[in-house]
Amino acid sequence: MTRVDQWVWAVRLAPSRSQATAGAKAGHIRINGERAKPSQTVKVGDEVRVYNVHEKREHIVIVRELLAKRVGAPIAVLAYDDRTPALPPKPERVLTPFERERGMGRPTKRDRRLLDRLRSGEFD
């Protein structure tokens, strides 16, 4: 048996043990649907849900192996089955003639004249 805050940190679902403990205290970690305290034990087969505040999404994992010490990422992935739904694809943005791509800088005098002509309806 391993503490849930320790296991979440060991499998790299939380960047530090103190953040895993704080997340459990705040109710961001659930075991089998129930809110978990930091010292609650986790067993093989439990469903653990960890809400990540920064990503604004919930990770759903099934415990396959108990880890007490933090391990490398390739080994940590083997300790759980990830059931987190995939993120929906980002919608493609269609640029209107009045928008410039990010990083293009300020419009040149020629670009500005073309934009003025488009806005006035000269090309219609």
C-alpha cells in the first residue's frame, strides 16, 4: 500500500510531492470517485483521477503498479493505464484579409495600401 500523494508524485502526475499533497487537500485527486486525503492508500486496480489546474483537464488512470519512489518517465508510464480522453483537435483558423499572421510584424506601406483598398471595397 502506498499513499496517494506519494504515488501521484512517483508516477509524474504531479511535479512535486508537496503539490500532490496540496492537490489532494484541495480535492483535485479522487480514488474510485471519492475525494482522497493525502494519506489515503492506493491499491492496484484503483481508478485515480487527478485534476491538473494549469492544463484545466482531468487525468484518469488505473493503478497497475505501486511505486513509493519517483522513477523515470519510461518506467512511470508502465505503472498505470491511462484512460484520459484525447484532447479534441484545435479548430483551424481562417485568416481574413484584414488579419496578419503572428510574427509578421507591422504592415509595410504597400501592405497598408492594399488593406485600405480591401476595406474600401475597391476589389469587390
